[in-house]
Amino acid sequence: MSEPTLNPPTRKPVRMCVRCHRITDEPVTVAEVHQNSGPGWNVYACPECAPHLPPQPDPLDLLRAGHRRRRGDAE
């Protein structure tokens, strides 16, 4: 009788590219969607499309900039 495998083989992640809509097994995270309540999610692209997507701003930087504007501070 063979012994059970302790670490079964893992499967590569499979995601759909946000730009070309093809399925890729080499997804690149290009954005994070944040929620007020509940979990957010990641947006993926294939390696060919990822360089063509604009960089996403850091949500904390956006919050800080809005806070400074409300206080009247210069940016």
C-alpha cells in the first residue's frame, strides 16, 4: 500500500485579464478595490497587458490629500 501524500500538488492561479478578457495562469495584480464594509478584491491582468494599465493611486494618499484640503493646508 502506498503512503498518502502530505503535500498534494498545487494548482497555478487562473484569472481573467481586465484588459483583454483572456484567461491567464500568470495573473499580475494591477489594482486593489477597497470596500467600506466587507472584503475588497484584486484586479488582474495578463503579463502582456499589465504594462499598458495606469498605476493606481494609494487610497491612503488620497485620504491624506483630502484631509489637507479640508484643513486648508498647501499640497
